Amino acid sequence: MNRCSPFLLIPLLITFIGCSESDSKKSNLKEPIDNTQEVTDYYAAYPDFFQIRSLSDVPANLHWQDGSDLPEIGSPDAKKGGSEYVRIQDFPRTLRTVGPDSNGSFRRWILDDTAMSLGHRHPDLMDFFPGLATAWAVDVKTKTVFVKLDPDAHWSDGVAITADDYFFTFWLNRSPYITAPWYNNYYNTQFTGITKYSDYLIAVTIPELKPDTDAKVLGLSPLPRHFYRQVGSDFIERYQWRIAPTTGPYVIHEKDLKKGRSVRLSRNPQWWAGNKKQWRYRYNVDAINLTVIRDTAKEFEAFKRGDIDQISLNLAEYWHEKLPDNDPDVAAGYIEKKVFYNQKPRPPYGLWINTSQPMLDELNIRLGIQSATHWQLVIDKFFRGDYQRLATANDGYGKFSHPSLKARQFDIKLALDYFAKAGFNQRNSEGILERSDGTRLSFTLSSGYESLKDVLTILKEEAAKAGLEYRIEVLDGTSGWKKVQEKQHDLHFSAFGYALELYPRFWETYHSSNAYDQ
């Protein structure tokens, strides 16, 4: 579904989190360790990947870019100060940005929308402007991106960001300690080496050239070597609630972390990039207060009371009925309703199928499920026509989106034909298809979207017409995603948030090597 999403009071793009280590005395973990020797030995064991050279080895004919010609983001008229109040659906299960439970909805506040990388795409253009780098150059012949690091850059605890942090980033993301097969695969297969020429000049090599070769390297965000000096076999537990130093404008202080209730992000007055072009007119609020409100109805009540500053009215019921244009607060100008559109990759809302589950590993059953799932009725009935259906799971990439592929339509006869090919050709007394051995055509349809639970009801009722049973399971966002990460789901209604990129990432999304730690 392609959302034409109504929003209230468009929120500012917020950035960053971090600093300070947890009090180890409050923990039952093992005594502190120092992995310096282990990390050093690892670098030495892979000399072709981790290299140290001198500045005289840098090619002399590189064409350096710095994005200095790009228009500046933000306005000098924007006032700084104040606090923003935001709802989060669930309290994070960890403050780690990698490993079990780290890929929940809270992650955007400490990583996706906040962490600074070497370079960032301009929101109105596809070109990069500096983040932690000052300039970069691509050597096509060697498939290498050279990067000059900003000597002004430092972590929120004051420690300088250097080439050693990028070396360590590869060590940690390739390590089995993090229990994160996607990261292990990505950092082992999508890069072929990193070279340190000085503390502030590195080069990263990739296995093959792409239309945006620089993007893969400029998208790298470093990890603070000094903070992760105690990473070992107990990494998951040891770093569960430690607050890492950050590169961006916001930090979390331990006193502002209220377990199960709220998190407060405070603007770092010593943020190193606060006066840099592309950064100086952004991140204007002094504090961002994130409060757990699990239920959508209670979130709406909190917004009407003024407890939170904005709410995303993705539901037609709220946009058209609960907050119509003639609502007194809207009419008086206390609440602004805004609809906006953009041209960027769309989140692919749909049913994500666990093909390792019995029956779901059969192609005819999966094709039958697609024909028995009535998305257009969901759009017409639940969203009242405010949404549009995606043609593919990778729309919004311009010329890199497939020009002729179309989504399968709801078709009971076609669904029955596919199910019959899979051996489901007789209905029971409830109208659900069965095989001759009594196997029932039934699956659990789960979701972490409490506000969209009625979507599942529509899908269930329509699927039953084709003899398919959906057992509905609505979880909170964190539990829902945990179930998917642990491969315990059958079909899960969800979507991935796609960044502004030139073309789709098929390997990361679909390759089985990212599904299990094999």
C-alpha cells in the first residue's frame, strides 16, 4: 500500500542519543575485560582486509568531492529551544543498536534517524553532503572509496573520532559475539577491506562497482572503540542498557531513562557539528521527551490534551471522524492538519511469509495466499480510498522500479486452483479447505500494529471465501518484531522503513543467508 498519509503538526527530524557508561556495580555481570589484544590479533589475522599504509601511498590523481555546492538544509530563522513531546508505543528492550531485540521501533531514535555517518544524502537531491567526513573520492579501478575524516568530529564524551573507530566497526560487526547474522553477512561479504592512511584518512574497498559506489561507504557509521573495549562473549547482557557515546546532537542521560515509562533526549551543548553547514539550522529543540503510550486511542486522547505535540493520523477513522476539519480545536487554529506527499521509496506494507514453516514452503500455497488476500477491499473499506496499492515491494525508485510488474489481485477462483494443486481440494463444515489426510489450510496472521488490527479482520473474512483460515494475533510492536526475528511467525503484517537510496536492496531483504546464523 502506498500511503498518502495525513499528519498533524509535521515533526522536526530529530537527532541523536548517547553518552555515559552504566554503573557496573549495579550489574551482576562478570568482571570488566579488555579486548584490546583480541581485536589487535584479529586485525593481524586478516592482513588483506585490515591494512595500514602511509599518506604517500594515497593515489595522486583522485577526484575529491565534498558536496559544498548543495543547498543548505534548514532555515537560519528557526529558533532553538523548548521541548518536544512524542509518543512511543513500547519501551525499548535494549539500548544496543545490534544484536537481539535491537531492531525495534525505538532504534530510529538512537540509530536510523540520528546517527551521523560519513556522508548523508541531501533530502531534495541524490547527492551527498559531509557528515563525519570532509571529502571523498572514488577510485574506480580498485573499487575503493577514499574518505577524509573531519578532525573536528568527536564523540559526545569528548573522545576524538578517528580511523581506529572505523577499523573497530568492522571487527564488531563481523564478530559472533553480537549474535546478528545479518550484520555478520553484510560486513563479511559487502566489503573487501579497510585501509588506514592516517588517523583522519581511510579507504574502504567493495567487491563490485555499483551505480552509487560511494553510497555504501559513505553510509557507514562508526562505533566508539573506547566504549566497546569490554565486548566479549557476554556482549548481549553486558551492553544491554549501557548508553553509548554518540556523534549527533542529542544524548541520553541515565537519570532520564525511566524503565517502562519514558526516555528523554537532551541536546548536547558541545555537539561538534552544531555550527557546520547542513547541520547548524536543524535539531532545534532542547529536549525530546518520549513517553510510552501503547494504545492508539489513548495516544489520541493524549494529543487532544496537549500531552504530546503531534500525531500521525494514518487511520481514516481519526482523520475523517474523530478529528474532522470542523473540530473546534482545528477550526480555532490550535491544531493544524497537514497532508503531504513525497517521492521516495515506499514502505512495503504486506504479509511477510515465513517460508521455513510447514506448507508455507510450498509455492502453490504462497500463490494461493496472494490471490486470497483482498488488499483493495482494505484500501476501500478501512482506509476509505486514502491509500494506493503498491505495484511491487520496491516502488519509488524511479527508473530502478520495475515498469510493468503488477501486484496480484484478489481472485477466489485462482486461489482455489492454486490450493487444489497443493492438495487442498475439499472444504470442511466451516468452509476451510483440507487435504485428504485432514490437514487444515490454516495459518497465524500476526502483526505488531495494534492500530491496524481491523485490517487483519477484513483479510481474515475475505480469505475464508477461498477456504483459507487466518488466525489473528495482535501483539505490541516490540513483541511482534521479536517474533519475526526469531522466525516464529507464519505470516506477519508489517513493513520495512526504506531510506532514500538509488535502487532497491534485494540481497539484504530476500537472501536466505540473512535469515539464519548458518
